Amino acid sequence: MSKAIRISVVICTYNRATYIRDAMDSLYHQTLDKEQYEVIVVNNNSSDDTESVCENYIKEHQDANFYFYNESQQGASFARNTGAALSKGELLCFMDDDAIAEKDYLERIIRFFEQYPDAGGLGGRIIPRYIPEEPKWMSYYVSSMVGNFDYSKEVSIFSANRYPLESNMIIRKVDFDAVGGFNTALPGVVGTLRIGGEGKDFFFKLKAIDRVIYYDPAIRVQHVVEVSKLTKEYLYRVASGMGRGEKVRTLKIGNAAYLKKILEYLMKLAAAIILACKYFLQGHPAKFWPIIQFRIDTLKGLLDKK
């Protein structure tokens, strides 16, 4: 008798023909018994060879539970919800299409939930893999836009206003269903417009029903950061998308919450200027402006009238 699927990995993919095979391959070569997990790839209107790459990989690896589906409604929230609806695991793991899981990634996740039965959600370490190399202007405060995430050096519970990032997050399926999945009013990327914050919104809903969200630095993925993710245009889309997402989220709460968020962003801009000056005085002038630009762009998104 085959073992029950314990964990379902959902990968939303959009035009990642170059990297999606590596992501799938990292999940194929896991230490966990293949009968205990499945990988669900949801194609979100890719216009490149993503579909053929995925389907060929699945044909070549029929000894594993790999599945491919299409979701025509644009946006990561739609695609992730579709993958979750099709999943059979008691745990849901969300990973990006340009991420690479360590070999014991899934085994560690299952072990964690066995060790911490009160865990309602879990986030892990995300390590940027810069191609070809990390730029001189990159700093800790800007690197979060390209996926860098290292919340704690040891297992810990997320504080009230912190949460896992979408490219390495795990939830119990029952809790995912209880909060209604991802908010599709925060879809992620739709065309050239980004409305982010879907992960933040999701985990805030989990916390609202008293679920405990943990972080474990040993549960790690690497996240590819190619040259196209290091342009001013791309970083603007990411940063302004954060702001747009916060506008949608806070206005749903009320005008007072939105005005409070504007004040918070202004304070963060002031703090960014101080940090930038610190880098400059420490002999890192290249890091000066990107920190400030990040906060300007998030504020622009928050004030965007679209």
C-alpha cells in the first residue's frame, strides 16, 4: 500500500523556462521518500517554453508525483490557490519557480511539524544566488527585494508584524482552507503592474485565528537573482508593488489604517536616509542611493492612484 502524501509543493511559474527545470530537479532529488510528497507546477500564462520544459521533465521522471496545470487568471495568488485546491498533502509548501531547495528540505519540514505540533505556519531561510555576482550597491536593506531572507539564527516564532516570504513558506492545508487562501485582490504580477503583499496578508489572517508562525533557518532554498532582477525598472516594480499592496490591504481596514501606513512609510524613508549616510561614511558610497530609492518607490506605490 502506498504511503499517504504528507506534503504538497506548489510552484507558480511565469516565463521561467531557463530556471524551472532546476527548481523541479531540486525537488526530485530530495531525501524524503517520493511517495510522501507531490510537486504541483501551475503555469500562469507563460509565453516562453515553460510549459514544454515542465511537461518534458515530468515525462522523464515518472517515478515521482509531479503534476502540471494551467491557470489563466493572471497573478501568483490565483495560481497558488489553484495549486492548493488540487493538492493532496496535509502540508502545503510554496516555492518559487527560480528557487532551488536543499536536498533535505522536505524532510526537515515534516520533521519540524512533528516536533512543533502547535505550528500553524513555517518560513525558512532564502539565500540569494546572484548571477553572475552580487553588485557592489547591494545592501542587506535592499536585498529583501530580490528574496534575501534570514529572520533569525535559530528556531523562533515570528513577531507580530513579521512573516515568512512567499518563496519559502509552509502551511497546514486545513489552515490554508480556513482563511480562504491567498487574497486575489493582491495578485502579485499582472502584466507590468505589481500589487504585492499577498504573503503578508495571508499570514496576518493566520495570526488572526491564533495560529503560531515559526521560522527555522535550517529549512533553506536558494533564490536565483539574475541580471534582469537588478535593474532600476525591476526594483521599482517590486518596491512600488509592496506599496500598492499595502494600500489595498490597509484601505480594506479603513482610511485611518491607510493614513497610519503613509506615516509609517515616511518614517521608514527618514530611517533609510540615516542608514544610507552610515554606509557612505563607512566607505560604501555605492550603497547610498539604492536604500533611499527603495523607500521612495514603496511610498510611490502606496500613494499610487491606480
